[in-house]
Amino acid sequence: MGLRIFGALVALVLAGFVARRYRRHQLRRGEALVAGIMIAALAVAAAVPDALNPVLSALGFQPGQERRIIGLLVISNLVTLALAFRGMWRDDQLSSEIGDLVDYMALRRLYESGWEPIPDACAVVIPAYNEAGNLPSVLGQMPTHVDGLQTMPIVIADGCTDDTEEVARSLGAGVIRRDLRRGSGAAVRLGYKAALEADAKVVVTIDADGQHDPKEMKVLVEPILQGHADMVQGSRILGSFEMESTVRMYGVKLFSKLLTVLGRTRITDPSTGYRAMTAQALRRLDLRQDQFYVSEVILDASRKGLRVVEAPITFRKRASGVTKKPNTLKYAWGFSKAITRTWLR
């Protein structure tokens, strides 16, 4: 009797949950119907236990009140989980569609602003969120040519609320203004798309906070132009750096070993955003991470057989302003998820 009462209570709770989501237009009719059938079956099993014997016996639940109720609870929970996962998938799909629309409009604005791409250039993609104070130094120190290639800076103003867009444009950079902030990974993807549409020969990424030295760009580009690599990743471990956190340093060592094993390519610095790659290599990558994209780039390139090497760079403390990175635990968790998703894919 106790299980029958419990089954009835579960049916009542599920009915309330489904009714509430349906009124809020968070469930489609088909989904509500499937959930309703399971709720009705649970209620029938609680009120008239023998009514569902044929169905439950076919599923392996032998006659007996306890087995009947437990069987229905298991099935109803599985259906509820399926509906929940379907809802999350739909939310992700909708978010992706909205993001794609925002990106399309942002690229339209870039070309409408009069930006003139430079074919066969070295495109420099710079994701920026409220970095108006650091951009003059980053863009001012950037070389006009790298190994004979003219540099073409592209700043992605990712939902900025300061003067990042105006400052970048006044310094001669192409500016992609995206009103909806999606994260550095999504911003880099948008910059990559603009670089490929501009027929760039080499694509470099550099942070907008002044932690990377633009004058060292040749160190990353030269091995590519000499045919020694498809992608060159900057490494503070091989070069020099100003330590900001001992914990983060241990994290760099841990994740570098993990990426080395998973990608079968030696990596000493898995989190720096300073890299260069050929346009052909970039077209082969399947990038989906809105945040923590660096591990995705390295792992995807390594797993696809691209020649990935590292070059020594200088990693400095942020020039001004506050960091946009989450705290250490959130950063480690997000980085781990990005690696797992990329490797499973």
C-alpha cells in the first residue's frame, strides 16, 4: 500500500510539473502528451494495480504490486529525463541559431563600415571585451609586416560597453561589433570567418589585454612560412612569464600533460591565446566552444594530423583593467569540459 501511495504522489507531482511547463509554452503538445500517458499509467497502477499487468509483464516486470509500481517509476523517470534532455538540446539549438544570426549581422556591419580586406595577408584576430585601455598598446606595437606579409588586424568587440570599438577603429583595425556577448571562443570563430573570407594566407590570434608581445609575432609565423608547421602555438613555458598564480601554474602543467596524451603532440602550454596557423589548416578545424576554446583548437588540430609545434613567447601580466577569466575552480572545470567534449567528438 505504501508504494501505491508513493506512486500516486509521484503522478501528482509530475502532473503539476508538466501542466506548469505547458502553460509557460515550455513543452510542445507531443511532449506533454507523452508525459501525460506516463502520469496516467502511474495513477492507474496506484489505483487499479492489475490493469497494467500485460504491459509490465512484456517489459520484464513480473506480477506483484511492488514490482509494478517500481517498474512504472523507473519508466516514468526515464521518460522525464528524456524530455529534460530534449529541452536542453532545444535550448542549445536556439542559442546557437540566435548566435549565428548575431554573427551574420556583425559581419554585415564590418563590410558596410568600408573595411577593405587585404588578400594574402597575415590576419591578426583580436577578441576583445572592454579593452579600450589596452588596445592602443597592442595595436601600436604590432608590426605592419611579418616575413613579407602585411598584417591585417581584426578586432572583435564582443558585447563591449566601453570605447573598445571606437579605439580599435581609430587605430586602423577592422572592427566586428557583436552586440551579444558570447565569449572569447565565439569571438575568435567570428574573426576566423572574416579572415578566411578576406583570403588571408596566415591567421594569428592575440589577446587584447597586453599579456602577449605583438613584436614576437614573427616567432609564430616564420615556421609556417618555412613549411615546418601548420599551426604554431605560443608557449610561456618555453619562453618567459610573470607568474600570477601558483595554482594556475600547476593547472597549466596538468592540462599540458593531458593534451599531450590525448592529442599525441607535445604541448607545454595549453591555455595561451597567442598562435598562428595557415588558412588551409584553419578550414579543417571544427570549432564549437564559446569559451575555453584554446584546448579545442590544439586538440582538434592534433587529432586531425596537422603539424602542431610550439614556439617560445613572453607572457606578461595584464597591462591594465581587470581579468575577464573566472576564478581558478571555474576555469579548471570549464577547461576540463572543453577538452572532454572535443575528445569525445
